[in-house]
Amino acid sequence: MSQPHVEHGTAGAGEPALRMWSWNGLLALGDNLAVRAGWAGQDRAASWLLSARPSAVPSARRMTAVRLNAWGLHEQAAIADRLVGELVGEALRHAIGKIRLALWVEDGLLRSEAEDLGARVPPALPRHNPLLDRLACCWGVAGRIVWFELLTSERH
């Protein structure tokens, strides 16, 4: 039996291509399995370290959707998915190291933060972002951290 030939991500004719998982893709897959198996705990807080690679954005969006659905925040999942993609994408434009993504729910608010852990000097981020302005109840920049908040139905 012949082994698949992989050269720059493509296989030879008639042979299946092997998919090489990125660190971010493996992180998202592992997190999804942990949530489904109940290993992620019932804490309504999660944090991940992403590699500063293009795969960070789709991986962050997948992990956000899985966590929010597990927490019962189905209404916020679609909006948070887009906003997390925006935060991580913005961090990725400036990142040279790891990006920390955090989500938590407290006092009726869902908060997400993306932080560039490798920057020596915080980047000059725009003070106006149309997507965040339109969808988040509030958002901002604090040093190397870009964050947003969404209201949940749990607000008292």
C-alpha cells in the first residue's frame, strides 16, 4: 500500500491530500471535545492562547460559538462570533507572538477580550469600528487589549 505523497499541501493524482492541522485548529478541536465531554467545567469563563497566524480568526470564532452555546447564550452566539472575529483579526494585524482570547459572563454581561501578548508597544488602534459600534453594547481599547460587552438575558 502506498503512502500519500504530500507536497506543499497537495497530494499526487488519485491520492487523498493530507490536512495538516494548525495549532489554532487543534486548540479549537480540543476545546470542542472538552465541552462536549463535559470536561470544560461549568465555569462561565474561558481563555485560550492562539498563535498569531491566519487560522486564529476561524479558530477563535469556533471556540466562541461552542462555549456560548454550551452556556445557553444562543442569542448572543452569532453576534459574539462576528465580534470575536473582529477582535482577533485586529490583534492579528499587530501581533508578533501569542494572542490571548478570553470570554466570561458576569452580572448579565458577556465580555470578550483579545490581547496581543507579544507587542512591546501597544498598537495605535482606531477609536471607531463600525461593526463594534453597531453590535456591541460597549467596547474599547486598554493598552494591548481590545474588548467588547454584550447584554445577556440574565441581566437583573
